[in-house]
Amino acid sequence: MEFTPLVEDKNSRARTGLLKTDHGEIRTPIFMPVGTVGSVKGVYHRDLKEDVKAEIILGNTYHLYLRPGLEILNKAGGLHRFENWDRPILTDSGGFQVFSLTGIRKITEEGCTFQSHIDGSRHTFTPENNVTTQRMIGADICMAFDECCPGDADHAYAEKSLALTQRWLARYAKAFHESEPLYGYEQTFFPIIQGCVYPDLRIKAAEHALEYADAGIAIGGLAVGEPTEKMYEMIELLDPVIPRSKARYLMGVGTPANILEAISRGVDMFDCVMPTRNGRNGMLFTWNGILNMRNEKWKDDFSPLDPAGTSFVDSTYSKAYLRHLFIAGEMFAAMIASEHNLAFYLDVVRQARLHIEQGDFTAWKEDAVKRITTRL
């Protein structure tokens, strides 16, 4: 797997790039729709490709491990064949989900023992068997197994957590390099930079993680409760430490404005459940601002969902119609809203790439952030 930086913005740290995988090329900056259990909620793969224009999607190791399970995935020939998706896939390690199971998990030097949220059965993830799990899932990009430190952790806890993550990373890398892909195409893994909001720990984490980084590296443990400005501060801190030759993936972020601000600080890859989760609850992101589709004001508004939008649903359905579907409790409402929001997110990064290439990214970004954060 190879990452190639292309165009550098002159007035910020934004850049375009190309990440090559055996399942296709990914143009960066890129947003990756989240397909937790082997599907992006409420959106056909056909529409992900043709309308949303997704170049890569995510799967979740924790959820796929529990259901349908590794035996089924292996028999199917991996997640690509199981869900009939022929473009790249990234899987997280499941660490965030495991560590969020407060009260039903135990962290040790060996790994993390946890109870299934489905049936209460007990399981253990270690760096070694996490490699095996992600090999069997078959993602193009796998994430190293780490402990996701809470955003409000004190320095002592964050330092102890980071030390464990670093030991786990060494074990994960060893197991990864001593194993082989199972389905005839190459896989790589991204190490994850932790360290909470403490500059000394973040620098230490980055320097250690870079020893194991190939095509890219991830910034984890942000957007987990810390102030937004702290997140931006940590990205800026890491920018000079991470070589520009590595793809930079900011995990679990965020709003469209967060994404544009992070792009301007040198980040290349993003994922978040927000476009589909918020869409299912009636929130639409548009180029004119944020809409709550349950509001009375849209009752007789027959204009497009987003006059500046590029998706099929933008040109097909009106605000009044979508509001009607939400008020009536129709599942089609969530499908339309999810597809719209995902298409909008992909349009945001596509426009960012265009303006980086045109050389006016910073001015465009400042205007775009003002528009897309307005509540209508």
C-alpha cells in the first residue's frame, strides 16, 4: 500500500493525496462512511457508489467478531465478498467499543476481557488475536489494538494508558508481520497515536507509533469529550512530528466544520457516525446550514433539500416531503436523510480537494465553515 502526497496548499497545511490499495485508489482528503456491522445504515451499496461517491467504507472489528462471527466471514471469503463491496475497507480494532463497555470489561497487560453486549458471553481481545481477527475480516487497512483514553483523564492515567498502548502496538506489529493476508490481496495497518490532551504524551506517542507506520498513521482519542479547540491544538502539535509522506487519519471526527478545520491542519482521512445517526433523527447538513426536518417551518417548503447539493435525493425530494415522512414515522425518511448527509460529507471533502488544487482553499474554507454551521 502506498500513499503519495500531491498538491500542497500555500496558506495552510492542507494537501491532496492518493492512497493506493488492491481494491482501488482513494483520493484524499476523504471521508469514510461507517458500516459498523457490514452495512452503512439505510443506504444501498449502489447508492454509496453512484450517489454518495464513497471511495472507502469502514467496518467494526468488535461487532463483526461477535456477529456474524469469524467463521462465517472466513467462509464467505472476507468482508468484501460477504457484503459485496469491491472498494477499499478500513476496520478499527474494536478497542473503542471494548473500552466503552464500562463495568463489563477488564484491562490487563495481556489484553482486554469483555462481555458481549448481545448475550453476555465473555471474550478476550489481545494484540495477537486482534491481528488474526482483522486478517479474517480482510480489511485493506487495519487499525492497531490500543486503549482509548478518556478525554478527561488526568496525566497519570493517560501516561499509564499510553505505555500499555505502546506495548500492545509492539506486539500487534510483530503478529501482523508474522502473518499473511488470507484472501489474495495486501493489507496494511495504521498505528494509533494516543496521549489524551497532554502535549508531552502526544509527542511521545507519535514518535513511538512512527516506528511502526507504513503508509499511514491514525490520531485517536480525540472528539471523546475534550473541548474542540483542544482537538485542534493536538492536531497542530502533531503536524510537524508526522512526516508528510504518511497519510493522517483523524478517528471518529466529526462535524463538517471539524473536518474542514482538520484538513487545514494537515489531516487526510476522516470517519464519523454523525451523518447517518443525525440523519436518522431528522438533522440535515447542507451548504446553507443545518436543518431540523421535524420543524413546522418546512411543512409547505417545496424547495430541494439542498439547492447547492449534488446528490440524487437533493434533486428528487423536497423539504416538505421529507418532513412529512419524519412526522409519519416512515423509515424512508431516515434513508433519504442518511444518503443526503453522506453525499454532503463526501461533497465537502471533494470541494476541499478542488480548492486546494485551485490554490484558494483557505479563503473558501473560512466562508464554507460560516455557511454550513448556520442553523436554519
